[in-house]
Amino acid sequence: MPAALNFVNVGKRYGTAQVLRGITFEVGSGVFFGLAGVNGAGKTTLIKCMLDLSSADSGHIEIFGQPGNLPGSRAALTFLPERFTPPYYLSGRDFLRMMAGLRGDDYREDVALAMLGRLDLAASALDRPVRTYSKGMTQKLGLASCFLADRDLVILDEPMSGLDPKARALVKAILKDLRSRGRTVFITSHALADVEELCETVAVLHEGALRFLGTPDQMRTDTDTDTLENAFMRLIEPGAAAVA
């Protein structure tokens, strides 16, 4: 079976700024993969290139063995952006129904309500316009849409943004269920504890280049540190002292 994602020498420049520098790695099918990096490291740009929302200047990307610039390659994935903003004039139900229609799926109210329950989002949210939602409610709606899509590849850019501790635990439970069903999940996160808990493979992107690719245990071992946070600091600032 082909890798879920394959990046080969991907480069991207904005003006004089080189944002991605020869990025090469693959994400195997059924793997939970975490991409870590500081703000501006190039994580979102890499995702935009993956989804053909922005064209890479060099290299190529494959999704389940198909060129990523072919629309059909993206039929197997679902995506939640970091700054998720649904149309303000829609109700929660309207949004979920619209997204199901765009996917070519039937909207089922019972299935939608079950997913909202798993995310601790009240059923009454379906009747409310999304402009009345809090940040956490909006994030749950976006996650609900992604999980309802039930695709083989789930791409989540900072999925825990705006969520309280209970909601974070519920999202992790759903992600672990996806793992048990053989789905591939690609997440970016500033919370390295979440990456360590959820991901088998982690990559560190810094100044547009890969600084590390491997397991969380390898990341600590290679940097001779005891936590992923300290390992991360050593990778992006090799002379940095361990954080107490």
C-alpha cells in the first residue's frame, strides 16, 4: 500500500524569503504523525502545498500514491485549518449539511447529533447561527465536520485550539478511535505533550527545514534530554540549556 503522504524535495519561496527548504519525508498509511515548530516555521505553508492551496516551487507531493495537485488525490482526506471560520450566517446544521453535500455524502441528523455528543457540543448548537458560537464551540463544529467525513487521511492544523481540558480529552479519545480503525492522522501542534501522547512519528520543522524525524523516544535520545520540550529546544537551538 502506498504511503499516505510523500514529500520529495519540496521547496517554497515568498518573495526573497525561503519558507520551505527541500522537505523530504513520508507518512505511512495508518500512522499518527505530528509536525512541530515555532510560529513561522513553515508548518501551515507545507499543509497548503500538500492541499494544492499553494504551489510548491520545487519538488512534488503524493497523496496515497497520486500527485497531490490532482483534485482526485484529495478525495481520501479531510482537513481542518488552524483559523477555522465557518460562514457566519449559517446555523450549525446548515454548515454540517453543506459540508456533507460538498463531500457527496448524505446528511444524517442522528449521526451528527451523536458526534456532537462525543465532542460535548449541545444539540441546540445545530439551530444557532455560528456567529453566536464561542471559539471552543466553533472549533468543535469544525472537528465534528472532519470526523463525520470518515476519510482515510485526517489533517488537523492545531486541532486543540480554543478547547477546554474536557474537550481536549474527548478529541483525543476520538483520535485514538481513528487509530484503532487504521486511519492516518497528520496534526500540527504547539503542545508537545499532545504530540507525544498521540503520535508515533514526529517531525520538527524550523526555519523551513526539517531538524528531526523519528519517534518521540528517539527525539529525546538523540538530544540527550528527558522531555520532548527540552529535546525541541535542543533541535532548534543546539546550544540551549535544558528547561527546568
